[in-house]
Amino acid sequence: MANVSVAAEWQLLYNRYYRKPELYRMGWKFMDLSRNKVACAPFGGPIAVIRDDSKIVQLHAESALRKLRIFNCAGVQLSETVWKNPGGRLIGMAWTDDQILACIVQDGTVYRYNIHAELIEPNIAMGKECFEQNVVDCVFWGNGMVCITESNQIFCIPDFKNPIPCKLADPGIEEPPLSMAVIEPQYTMSGNVEVLLGIGDAYVLAVEEDGVQQLGLEVLRGPLQKMAVSRDGQWLASFTHDGRLLVLTSDLRQVIMEQECESALPPDQLSWCGMDSVLLYWDDMLLMMGPRGDPVRYLYDEPIILIPECDGVRILSNFSMEFLQRVPDSTESIFKIGSTSPAALLYDALDHFDRQSAKADENLRLIRSSLPEAVEACIDAAGHEFDVLRQRTLLRAASYGQAFCSNFQRDRIQEMSKILRVLNAVRSHNIGIPLSIQQYKLLTPSVLIGRLINAHQHLLALRISEYLGTNQEVVIMHWACSKITASLAIPDATLLEILLDKLKFCKGISYAAVAAHADKNGRRKLAAMLVEHEPRSSKQVPLLLSIGEEDTALVKATESGDTDLVYLVLFHIWQKRPPLEFFGMIQARSLARDLFISYSRCYKHEFLKDFFLSTGQLQEVAFLLWKESWELGKNPMASKGSPLHGPRIKLTEKAANLFAETKEHTFESKAAEEHSKLLRMQHELEVSTKQAIFVDSSISDTIRTCIVLGNHRAANKVKSEFKVSEKRWYWLKVFALATIRDWDALEKFSKEKRPPIGYRPFVEACIEADEKGEALKYIPKLADPREKAESYARIGMAKEAADAASQAKDGELLGRLKLTFSQNAAASSIFDTLRDRLSFQGVS
């Protein structure tokens, strides 16, 4: 009998059953849908209602002000607001996938509202051209919208998440279209939205951004007065001018179904019911047509709104919300009248078991081989039921059959029970989200939880998250932010306790994000107290800076040891505080101070000098000045007596003065002083000689260069100014004169007085210049016979080298000299003779 009562509510459309259970009795009062514009969100979303300003209606006990009211699917009011938006008549409104209500008015302005009837800024303008032409009709889909103007120009917003309006191609029609439909971008070849326009001819215009096509020329016999695209974008249901329902492929190349309707008048609404049938609604009749067979009629004495879903259509009337859907196969196999399927027998066996009848065992024996399929069918049928008692009975039947089934997944019943508990919770009258199991799976639990959060159903969202084992942080975060927004009258300390009482149960929650929301709402003290509980410095420090707690931020950043965070705080305070105050803050914190110094040494010398002066570190300022002097020297313009040398000299002198003020840096002071003196002399030499060859060379190089240039007076001046020793002076002058091959001057210089360095440098200089004759002038003057022998050997004079070596009485020297003249047999014999003579005399 139970099966009969269930199946008696079904309607047969050809070979498929359909059912239309009532989901809710609407909770609103004095609602007349015919007087209002209504927007219903899919997936059991909210309903927006506003008085239709295009109709003349009688006002009863209501205000003349138009109100936008938002209800759940059970007719429980969620929010309302007075409609004060300019722009002319409201043309249309719809909910986006993110449950944002988009409303477009005549001048092309799009106003957006959230579920709490709060206006979302900024408004979207469709452009000047749309503004001037006035919008007359629109079509919404998922996250987009197209509208058509009085001039039959089409404008589009492809995605409300990135609302950039664009104009589609000019359809080139003079009369307004009879009907308009949209193929969503994900179902078109181009990836852009395609608008179908039913015009007065036997074809349809397909309008895209880059062109217009004529479709259906081969299959249409007249204009289409109503169109609806299926959810997958593959099929187009249409109502023709002569009263036929025509289902075609979306490219209008092939007719799938064609049936005569009972009226030639176009229906008020045309909608797909899942993917198996099409609904047409006139004033008092709802007609459901399938590919074959007689249509099914539903009569209504009140206006209705059809709300397409993925697996059916919700029907909204003044007093109820119904759901028209195809009966699932599992449900049909159990409850169809006369069904002898294994699932029906299992369901019947439970009934016999409850009545303690032996027939239960008989039924189980009959379906022993098909028991797993029967259990699965009962579980599946339970998932598709809206009636809680029937769900429970079906799950009991599945559990009963599972007890006799060894090879069935034991967790299937548990999984379905979880899903049904969630669905039953959100289907309750107060929540009003009548999701079917197919819609729930398509929507996903995370999105459902997000929608509950946005509706401020935080407790239910938290319980579902906990039950399903998903992340609860999002729920608690949103609750905390909403609590702060709604608790302006509660003191900060009290509100902090309330928040912490809940936040502490969620590990890893971002206290910084909640604190940021508190700061955004003008509760800076609360924000400061909340951020103290944030364990992650990377989130804590930036927020402390944003709420003006720079001192605390610097402490937390240095304690974390994260140099990036410390730099973030330093740069922030650097911009906000006076220099002296900034210096005082970082002086006591070594990490911050050291990082500041490291950065400033590379990029901010002047600021670093101010810091060192303020802290009395004069030697550090001196080092910086000295470094700046060297940096100036690297400038490519610092040549040929460049004016840049003047500042270099001044910088070095300043550095010397600062070094002189500290007892520990006497050497640096003296070095800087002499360096500045040398720079000044070199600068003068470059100016006088007009050659950029002196600056940044050493004292020795400066002297040598002066001698090479013949400026002996300048060389003597440098010698006396920097107290160059006589030995060094002789070395420099000897080699400088040899470099310019001034042998007369070199000889004259050697005779001025006995050279303190001896005559060997004179010999070396001449030999290096390959002047053996000049070298012979100085070799005889060498005092050491060994040096004399080696010098003669270097210029190839073997006999003289041998004579000198014999005076030295050094056998080892003779050996070396022999090797030097190894190619000369005569010379080698001389050295051998001398060596033998020394050996005979006992000299080694």
C-alpha cells in the first residue's frame, strides 16, 4: 500500500515518470507574484522580490516606496531595503553564481546587492552609447549578462567578477527581436558569449562580439517566439509562430523534436526540466512535453515562476514551492506499482520483518543473487527523497539487506546518512535551501558552507564543517568578523573575551585577519588586543604597522629574527617618523640597527651619516666620507683636472678632521691628511700638464711620472713634501731616467754624489733598457765582485765575468756562470779552468 501511495503522485510522460512534491508552504504573507519582478537563484538560493514599476497595481496596506525584499526558498524574509536607485525603470534582475543580485535599469546602470540587501559598490555602467539608447530587455546567465537597447544594439558583461562591459556586433535589425536567448561562453567554439535573436523571419541571428550569423535557414519554417537553451548548451527549445514546440541542436542545424502545442499564443515562460523534457507555462496551465507521447498538464489558478535546476524545475507560487523532477530510476524500481525488482522486494521484506512475518525471509531468498544491487538501489533512492521518514525507511531496508550481503561496501550507508543529515539540515524551513542530492554534489559541500556563512547561518555552517571534517577556520573567521561589525555597542574588552572564547577552538586561525577587520570597522584598540594573539609574525607585524603600533611591530619583528620583516618595519617607520626619533628607536635594538646600517651603506649615505653623528660615532662618518671620496674618483668625468677633484679633496680633509677628534684613530687621521695633500698636488699637476695621469697614483708613481715628463722641480717638491727617503728617491729617478733613455742625465746623476743605493740599480736600469754600453759605465764601480761577475755575464762578457768571479773565489758562482755561457765552448773552458784552480787551492 505504501508503494501505491507513493507512485499515485507520479505522472507518466511517455515512458518516464515525473513527480512534483511540495517542498515548502511559503512563509510570506500577502504576496502576489504577478505584481512583482522576481529573481530566484538556482541551487535552492534566495528569492528577490520587488514591485514591478512597469505595471499599474493597487496598493493595499503597504508603503508607496518600492522595497527590494529577499527571502529564502521557504518564504522567510532575510532582508529588505528601499529601492532609491536612479536610472529609470528596472528592466531585469538575477542572481549570479556567487549569489550577488544584479539589477539593470533603463540607462544601463547595473546595481548589485548581497543577500543582506546591501548595495555593493561600485555600480557598473554599460557605457555612454547604452546610456543614450535605453535598455529594453536583458538575459542573465551564471556570472554574465547581455542587454539590448531600443536601437537593437547588444551590450554584454561577460563576467561580473571582472565587470568590463563590451558591445557585440550590430545585428542589423530594425524591429525588436521576438525572443532572445544566450549560449554561455564555455559552450561556444569562440569562447565568447553567443546571443540568439528570434526575429520576424524564418531564421535566428547568432550575434557574437566579432560578427553575426544566420542560423536555421534550412530547418525553420517561421519565426521563433520563445527560446530556452539547455544547461549544457547543446539543445535549444523554442516555440514557433504556429504553436509548435521545436527542439533543435544549438547550432540550429538539426531538429530533435517537434510537437504541436494546445495554444498558438506564445507561453509566458519556457524552461527545460532537467535534460528530458520542456515546460511551457501559460496563465493557468503548465504543459510538460517530452520527445514522445502525450504532454502532461498541471493546472494553476495563481501565477507561478519556473526555476530551472540541473535535475528538474522548482515551481514557485504565491503559497508554495514545488519541485518537478523525473523520478530517479532507483525510486521507480522500488515504488512503481507492481514492481518485482530486487529493490522493491527488499523494501517489502523490511515491511514483513517489522510485522514479524516469515514472508521477509522468503523475499530475501528470492533476491539472494541480486542483493547488493537491491541494497545500492535503496541507498540511492533514500538520497533522492525529500521526506525524512521515507529516507529513514529506505536506509533501514538497505541496512537490513546489507546484513545478508557479505560483498557490499559497508560505508555506503554511512556516507549517504552523512549527506542526508546535511541536506535535511539545510532544507529546514528557517534555512530554506531545498537542495536535491544531485544539486548538492554539483554545488559541493564547501560552496554550500560558504553560502550558509554569507547568510550568517554560522552555527549550522560550523556544525556541518565539523561533521564533514572540513576546515572550520573559514566559518569561525567569518563569524568573528560579522560579530565585530554587529557589536558596535559592546566594549572592546568584553568583545575580545567573546571572540577569544570561540577562536581558541580553531588551531591555526588568523587572528591578524580578524584584527584587520576590527581596524577596518574603526575599533583600533580591539585590533591591537587581537593581534597580540597572532602567533605568526609574518601576519602580525604588517597589521601592527597598519594600526599605528610601530614600536610593538619593531619588537615583534626583531624577536622573530626575520630580516625581511625587520626591513618592512624599518622602511615603514623611516617614512613615518622624524629622523632623530627613528634613530632613537633602532639604536637600542642591535638587529634593526645593523640591518639599517647595512642597507644605508649601499643606498643612503647621507642618512647614515646623520645617524652616526646623532650617536657620536664620528669615525664611522669619517670612513663614509673617505668612501665617498673614492666613489667620486670612479666617476668617468673625474679626469683632466675635473672639478670633481675639488669635492674629493674636501671630503678627504673632512674625514681627516673627524678622525683627529678621536684618540683611537691617529693613523687614519694622518693617512687621510696625507691623502688629501697628495690629491691636491696631483690635481695641480694635471691642471698644469693637461694630462689626466696623476690623480689616484701613489707617491712613487707621481715622482716617477714627473721625472718622465721632465718636471724635476715638481718631483723634488713631492719628495720633500712627503719626506721621501734618499734611497727611494734614487731608485725612482734611476729607473725614470732609464725609461726616457736620458743616459747623459743618468750619468750626471750618478756623479752628483756617491749613490746611497750603490751602482747596481744603474746597471739594472741600463740592462733592462738593453743598453750594454751604458751598463759598462757602472759595472766597474760595483763593489761586490759577485755582483760585478753576474752583471758582466748578463751583457755577455765572459772573460770579464770570469776575472770578477775569480776575485770572489766562489766555485758555486763559477758553476752558475758556466751554465750561463753553456753555448760558448771557449767561455765554458775558462770557467772550468778557474774552477779547477780554486779546487786545487782548497776553495769550495
